[in-house]
Amino acid sequence: MSIDARNHDDAETFDEASGGAGGDDGRPDSRLSRWADDWIRNPEKAYTVMTVFLGGVLLTTSLFPLYWLFAVAMAPPGQTNIPLIPTQIDLSAFIVIFQQIPFARFMFNSLFYATSVTIIVLIVGSLAGYAFGRLNFRGKTPLLFSLLVLSFFPPATLFLPLFRAFNQQVAMLGILRLPVEVYGTPGAVVAPLSAFTMPLAIFILTTFYSQIPDGLEDAARVEGTTRLGALFRVIMPLSAPGVATAGILTFITTYTEFFFSFLMTGNNAAEWAPVVNGVLAFQTQYTTRYDLQAAASLVAIVPVAILVVFAQEKIISGLTQGALKE
């Protein structure tokens, strides 16, 4: 005779025991599934967990290296076992780097490169952005596509041709030879970096200039302003977030650039060497002052850090406004 478990006296107890060990389909419940169900019912918990996780990743990948540089700068000279928490706060390394080498001149050289390239890129990029964003002419799309291709071109492949051209060994584009030797001068760094950072600035400015209503430019033209005057008096002020974004990104890219600024100049500060040469100057053939290198690295990033802190709203607003079309 068969016994129906549903009519048995212990059926409720059996169901509770089986339900505690598994779900409706008899499989064991996992902690992950319970968390998922809880987060679906309470999305605020999911947002909190994601925020904490992303904050931990940010602290680990971005801020911890800066803290480790500070810990190394606090360590005594020659110490290799650097503690996670400095045992003493000694800021003498930040003074020594300016006493042993002309580190301020190294920083000035990099700031000069970044400022010069930013000015050139904004002027030339504004003219190109106005042409691409507000004018219709034949070959517009192929030219924009060419700029896109150039933005992904590896700069290292152009070093040897530029090196020979800047040393008057070959003619530029096979046409003419430079009248003076450019290698070892600021022009050997400013010229290629301006070309490499130009495509991004042109794309940003083209997006902003194309969104300015034609009526505003037409009103300025009626008053007797030329196209060039309308660009600098009307369009650029109205596109201030985009101009600021292009300028800030160009400045940061140029200041932190290593390849051309290191290879196109000498090793001394008077030879227009960039700030990276100042950091490497504390490494000799027999000794390496890691504490001074760490202090120099922290001091070198101060201008960029200040610029990012004060201009982060401009960067964010420029990138977001450029993505919207009214």
C-alpha cells in the first residue's frame, strides 16, 4: 500500500526541512543568489556596494602609487625596506632636489613645451575646427578621416625621419633643407608634439563650433566683422567649455610626454631637457637616490594636479556638452 506524504502527520516538518536546504527545484540556495535578490529589491544597497568597490579600485590604482612615492621620499638614503607607514616625516628630500640639480629649470622647460604647444594647437585647431564645423567644401569627409587616422599613428615611427631632418641631414618632404639645425632646441619638441595633439583638439572644437547657431555669426558679419573676427569674437567665446577642454587636454598630454621631449633634447637643463631628465638625474652609474627620485616625481606632477583640480568642471562640462546637440 502506498503512502501519500502530503497526508502524513510529519509532512509539514518534512517540507520545512527540505525547504531550508534547497529551493523550489530542490537545489541548494547560494549566498550569491540571496544577495542578488536582496539587491533587486533594494537597489540602494547595490549602488552603495558598487560605490565602495569602485572607490577601493580608485584608491588602489591611482592614489596608492602617489602615497608610495611619498613613503619612499620619507625613507632615509639607501634604505631598501620601505615601510608602508613612514616612521618619520622628513621633508628634506624635497629641498635637496633643488639644491643638487637645477630642477626648477627642468620643470620650466616642460611647462614651456606644454604652454607653447597648447597655444599653437588652439590657434590652428580653431581655424580647422571652424572650417570643418561651419563650412561645406569638397573633400571635407576624407580630410576628417585622414585626421582620425593620424591620431592613431604611432609617433615612434617618425623619430628617425624627424631626427635626420632636424639635423639637416635630409630635406623636409624631399623639397627643402632646414636653414638651421633644430635638434636640441625647443622647436624639435614643440613642432612634432603640436602635430600629434592637433587631431584631438580639432575634433573637439569642430563639435562645438558646429553647434553655434548661424544667426549669431551672420549678425556679426552684418556689423562688418570678417569670418576670422567672428571666430575669435563670437564663436570661440560661446564655445568656451570646448576650447578649455581642448587646451587642458593638450597641456596635460604635452607636459607628461616622454618620448620626443627626452630624445630631441640634451641631458642638461640648459639644453632644454624636460622634467623627466631631472628625475633621472639622481640615478648615476653606481648609486641611485630613490628618495630624491620619488620627491622629484611628486614635485613634477604638482602643476598638472593643480590644473586638473581647478579645471575638472571645465573638462567634464566640455566633454558632456560636446556630446549633446541642441
